[in-house]
Amino acid sequence: MQKKLIIISLIAFSFLFVQCTKKDNKEDSMPQTKIEKLLANYADVKLEVDLNALSDNQQKMLALLYEAAQLIDELYWAQICEKKDETKQVITDENVMKYFNINYGPWDRLNGMDPFVEGVNERFEGANFYPKNMSYQEFEEFANLEKYNSYTLIRRNELGSLRTIPYHQAYKEKLDKIAELMNNAADLSDDEGFKKYLKLRTEALLTDNYYESDIAWMQMKDNLIDFVVGPIEDLDDRLYYTKASYQSMILVKNKESSKDLEKYSLLVPYLQKNLPVDAKYKTEIPAKLSDIMVYDVINCSGYWNAGSKKIAITLPLDGQVQFQVGSRKLQFKNVMEAKFEKILMPISELLIVEDQLKHVKSKAFFENTMFYEVASALGIKNTINDKGTVRDALKDQHNIIGECKNDILSLFFVTKLYEMGEMNGGNLMDNYVTFMTNVFRSVRFGISNDQGVANMIRFYYFEELGAFTRDKKSGKYRIDFDKMKNAMRNFSEDILVIQGDGDYEAAKKLINEKGFIRDDLLNDLYKIQKQRIPKDIVFIQGINEVGLEN
């Protein structure tokens, strides 16, 4: 029953975001139609990057990678929206078409995948990875272990029985073109590490064997340009969370910022040992420490371009690769700056008390995000009581609890680094107030986003411990430094204990009690929406946008 209440609350929250319930003097300046209100959730941002330092060969290489990225985009459309062309033919409104392209289909990614095109049914949970008429029982009885492979489609044979088709066979025509473009780009590279990676990644796309190319990607350190590409994330598969979607990013490294962050990687073992929890919960140390790099995004396609845009990510996702060579934290500086300017600052001006606005800083937003990515690789991956991995023990609660852990440990790490004197040029209060402001940004994603639910949980946990107060008259929030620090430590301990114990019931109880939006917060979020502060951004991107000819 509690779970139903959570869902109902969040659906109501999404409904309020797209419905106009009051009329006022500002009505003429507000979007009038439903689709205009939905589009107001996104701010257009042009991806601009200074490429003056690139050689002629590097610029030619970017043009080739951009062509490859466009083909990756076509592969993603095929995976996620089977009737793309058919649906486009019935769309006559240009705003609906724009929203269709933002979402890569007629289902709203910011509102629980609700259909927004007239006549379109609810989204099939298996996207285009499985037959729509396949039953759970039929899948379970399908005696082919390849059905669990992240890189296979499930289809029916001529007799109507299930069969598997590897990605590299199903999408061979486009993958061959992508491979040719990537090989040509590799031949132009002066960086041997990047050349090796591109060649191996090309082979991986044609064989669905990504291990060697992931290793090569982790081994390259000095490349200025990067091309992260392949079927990587599996969140579009809502049946079994197994099938990976195609995606790509073309990146240019911000070498100065990346160098500044190198020293923090060396402190990771110390931070792990000093987690605020009993010693038995912090014995794990990664085989090799993660490195942290800062990039500007030139182009984004496929899953990474659908709906919400990432400000950072940890890769590779393959646990075997992480065990062998660690993982890399990619921070997207130009995307962070865009979200800070377009979303975080307007929210802070609306909801943070005036005398604490000075603490909402772009630098603090960057730091908090950076250590979120560090936290994703640290903490506890295996239970301490023989329940197996944390993922297996917490089952369907794992992702939300994992997001809770990543978020709160980022604040713990920043606090610890300030106490150690390893961070300077700022004020820890900046991180606390910016962290709190970012909670409002994140919870707006509601039920469609695990991190949004995790932020709801932390919001109410912090509220109970007095980490902030809300003035009922102004509706603005004031952060209490000492109480927030205490709440941060307590919440860190609680989450790590749940993970370490593999306590499914405790995880479920926490989510059921705090993972939904109550009236005051709902009203505040509606106030944000009423001011037309966007939830996310849309990239205006392309090779011409960065001054290169295609």
C-alpha cells in the first residue's frame, strides 16, 4: 500500500508540473499549451568548445567521429522507437516534433515515460529489445543463455519461437559504416594510445566483445580527444535491465582542470579507511584507484542524448574491467556550467535565504559532482554476512540506495578534504548550501529517476535532523552548518550499514517512508516550475557549432 502511495504522490507531482492550476497576471507570458509547458522543462544550450589547440589532423578526426556518432544515433532510434517514421508522420505540431526528438520517441522521460503524442500507447517496458507479445513465462522457459547477453536482441523465428540475434549481426550494415569511419579517424591520430583504443573499439562494435577496448581506454592517459562509444547503459530495458543501448560522446579534455584533480585520486584509500562507519564495513579497497578527468562535450548521441543530460559519469561499467584496471571519472565541465547557470542559480534565488545565496557557487557544484563520481566506485560492493553482492542482496532497491550512498559520500569526502587542508580557494559552507540547492534540482525528476528518489529520501532525513529550516512565510530555506554536518555523517553510516548488511527490508522501509514528495516540498517545486525554471537542457550541437566543417 505504501508503495502505491509513493507512486500516486509522484504521478500527482508530475501532473502538477504540466497543468496550469492558477491564473495570474503573468499568464500571458507563460506557455499556454501542454506541449509548450513540457518544452519549458528544457533550456537550449549550444555546445561550444575552444578547438584552437587542435591540429589539422585532429580536426579532420573530429569530423569523422561526428559522422560515426550520427550513425550511432540511428542505431539507438532503432532500439528504442520501433515506429519512429510512422509516428513522425502523424505529428503536425512543430513543438510536439521537437519534444519527440528530445525524448527519442513519443514517451516523456521526465514524466514516467507517459506518452505525449495522441494515439500512442504506453511504452513497452522492453523497448525494441524483445517481442512485444513475449510473456515472462516464455522468456524464462527459453533455454538459451544468450538471452541474458547485454548485446543480443530477442526475436521470433519463422515458427514463432524465441531466438537471439547478436547486435553485430542485427545492425551489421550501420556498424560496418561506423567501423570504417572510426578506422579512418584512428589513422589520423598522433596519440598511439587513442589510436589503439579506436582500433580495438571498432573491432568490439563488430564482435560485441568490449573487454580489450575497455582496457585500452583505461590505459590511455594523454589523449586530447576522446570518443566514448558503444552499447553501454542498460536502463532502457525495463523488463530485465539487461540489454544495452547504443550511445556516444565526443569529448575534448580540459587538461588544466584534469591535472588539478589528479592529487585527489591519491587520497582515495585514506578516504575509504575513514568512512563514518564501523571498520568491518570499510575493508574493501579497489584493486587500482580510479582516475578523474575533466572534459568538454562536443557531441552527444544515442542514450546519452535522450532526455536528461549527464554532468559526469563513471566508466567502464564492466565489473571485470574495474577489478583489473579500475574506472575513470569523467566530469563534463561545459555541461555543468550550463546547468548551474540555467537551473541551479535560478532555483537558489527562489528558495535559498538571501544572506546564504553567496554560498551557491559553480566551483562547489563542480566539487560536489566530482566526488559523487568518486563515491560511486567506493564504499561497499559485497555484503559482510555472506549474502553476496550488495546489488544481489538489495535487489530492486539497490539502485536507489546506491544513489543515496554516492550523493552523501560526496559531501563526506568534500568535508574530509577541507578538514585535511587538501581543498582551498573556497568555503565548506559553499559546498553545503550548493549541495542543498542541488537537491531541489534533482528531486524534480521524480519517479522516473532513481537519483531523484534518492534526493527525496535525503531531503526528509536532513529535515528530521534539523540540517535546514524552511521559513513558512517566504518559503525559503536556511542551512544549519553544524546540523547538516551531523546529518551527513549519520546518513552516510545508515546507508553503508544497509549495504554492508544487505538489509533488503531496511532499504525498502527507508524508501517507502521517505522516497516521496510531501506537500511543502511539492509546493516549492511547483513554485520552481511556475517560474519556468527548466529541469534540464537540450544540446544545440554539431560539427558546425564548434566551427568545423563536416
